[in-house]
Amino acid sequence: MTMMKRGFAAAAMLLVTTSLVHAEDVEVLHWWTSGGEAAALNVLKDDLATKSIGWVDMPVAGGGGEAAMTALRARVTAGDPPTAVQMLGFDILDWAGEGALGDLTEVATAEGWDAVVPAALQGFSKADGKWIAAPVNVHSTNWVWINKAALDATGLAAPTTWDELVAVLDKMKENGITPLGHGGQPWQEATVFDGVVLGMGGDLYKKAFIDLDPAALGGPEMAEAFNRLIKLRSYVDDNFSGRDWNLASAMVINGEAGMQMMGDWAKGEFLKAGKVPGTDFVCIRFPGTQGSVTFNSDQFAMFNVESDEAKAAQAAMASAIMNPTFQSAFNVVKGSVPARTDVPNDAFDDCGKKGMADLAEANTNGTLFGSMAHGHAAPAAVKNATYDVITAAFNGEYADGAAAAAALAEAVAAAQ
Ligand code: GAL
């Protein structure tokens, strides 16, 4: 074949390839399907579109991402992983351990991510010294979202202790509304329990959920935490079982329920419904947890791809995600706060400003802990074992908190 012919053949081949696969597309697996989540996702999609990075959507509904992770496993087993995947905490490290993730170190080094991403997040964005994921936000779970009119109707102030919380919930019940908007799914009960246990003290939280200390998991303080969780069950409505988290948010938004104990993605739902913090709703840290933060950071992990074009698209997506202007625009809508320390708080509402200040304070004071409920405290096997006991306790399957705590210690030991 002459040079010219060979060149022509190569060009034709390229044409065929690009007409089948858009070289710059990224296929993104995620679970952002609620109103607020979809609005935030659009900020990301639109941003990537301006950079000519095509988006192939792979949504897998289900708060907390359990269904998405099952779908991911199936795709990887079939030898066809998506390019980019929304992922949390230890799941990222597990996939890195399997050798399934690409390497973002080149773009991370060029852009100086090491200097601006909090160390606690880097613990999940890097493995063996290599960047393997780009953090898009920092959510936290120890929040309560309260309908302002419902709170005003109690004549009480926003609660700062467990006893004050119980007084507000009792009053809301008397006033004829469902005090606690809740969806009966294991990850939602675990999210509530993040706050309940943190409310017993950061020491208990760390020893039990991060150090997996059997004495803390099965001891009297954990027993009390379970008694509190069991008490909270008495404030939910009869139809709570299986309800999605965003429908529980909607109950608070429309005044059917008084409050929801949920991560700050709930704020995305309030904002999407046109509600204003301080006017229509109030955001407080779970009573007794002001000063501590249980974090949950959504990251995009990039799976191994062959072609240079696909690798370039992954790097471009990661770079776009880490851009400070984008981090502001995205997190304002999502309800979370930026995953970089150098993003100004001007564009954020009062709850967002509080979230940013709380995160910085907790980071400085050593009171920033990974969320048990969202896979930032322990690997999936331990998390799932913990979920089982929490949900069983919430549904009244143990005689009391002490029995639940004993079961937790046993389940966690068996899962390791
Ligand atoms: C969390 C995730 C959040 C939010 C929530 C509900 O695990 O980190 O971004 O989407 O689930 O779906």
C-alpha cells in the first residue's frame, strides 16, 4: 500500500470509529434522580457541554446509591464499565483495590488538587499515592430540616438538645401533624442514626463506627442511642415504610410533617420547591451535634478505558468538576458545600454558609468524621451489617436499646 493509500485507510477507519462512538463522550452512572438532584446534575451536564464533552446518562434511581452500586457491579462483570461513576467513600477504595480505576494524577498535579482538597476527602480520592476520583461536593448527614411555620406553631425554639427535640416533636404531634417525615429504607434509618449517635458524643461515634471498637458498639451509650432511635419511630406516620427520601422532604415542604433528619441533599428539594431558608424552613445541626460534622462526599471515579480520547475525556470531566467556579455553582443547587477549601461562600444561602463554616471548624478541631450511613466510616460489608441492625431496631425487633447494641457489636464483628 502506498503512503497515501495507507493514510487514507487510516482516516477512513477513524471516521468509522468516530461515527460509532463519540470519542469525547463520557457515560456517567449516578443516582441523582430526585428534583433537586436532577437540577444539580444539569449544572454539571451544561458545564461539560460547554467544553464539548458529550454526556451519556446512566441514572439508577435510589437514594444513597445502593441500587446504583449493584448496577455498576453488573456492568463491570459484563466487561463493560461506564466511564465515570458517582461513588462514595470506601466503595472508591474497594474498586481501586480491584485495579478497576484509571489514574487522574496528571491532571490533579497540573491543577494542584493536593493543596485545596481537605485531607479527609483525599483519603477517599487517592489510593497508593494516585488520584483515582474527583470530589464534586461535601454533604453532611447530621442535619435536621424543619418547616418554619410548624416550628413557630409549637411556640418553642429550634432544639439544641435531645430533650428539646423531644419537646418540639411532642408539640407537633399535639398540633396534629406528623412530627417526623421519614422514609422507611435502611439507608435513611442509618442516616438518622448518624445524627443520633453523634449526639451522644464524637468519641462514641468515632470509637463505634470508625474504630469498630466492640465495647463502644455494644456498650451502654450505644444502648441509649438505640433507645433514642426507637423513640423517634413513634413520631413517623403509618405509611413510612419504603417511602423515598425526597417524598419525606416533600411532606415537610408542604407542612404535612414537621421535620426531616436527613443530609443536606434535602435542601436541594426545598430550593427546587422555591422555599427559602430562614423564611420557609430552618436548618439546624442534629441536636447535640453542633461543632461536629459527619461528612459524605460524592466523587466521580473514572473506570479504566483503552483509548487516548476516552482518557482525555475523563481528565477533562475531572478538571471541569474541580473548577472552583463550577464547585460553587453546582453546590449552591445540590445543597452540599464545595470539596475545595478555596471557594468563596458568597453565592451560598445561610444554610450553605453554615455548612461551609461548620466543615472548616470541624476539620480544624478534629471533629470531622466520615458518615457511617454513606460509606465513609467503614467498608461496605460492615456498613450493610450495621444497616440491618439499625433498621431492625427502628422497626421494634429488639426488646430494648441494650439488646440492639449487643446485636450491633456481634454483627460488626462477624462482618469483618
Ligand atoms: C447520598 C448522596 C447524595 C444524595 C443522597 C440521596 O448518598 O451522596 O448526593 O444524592 O444520597 O440520593
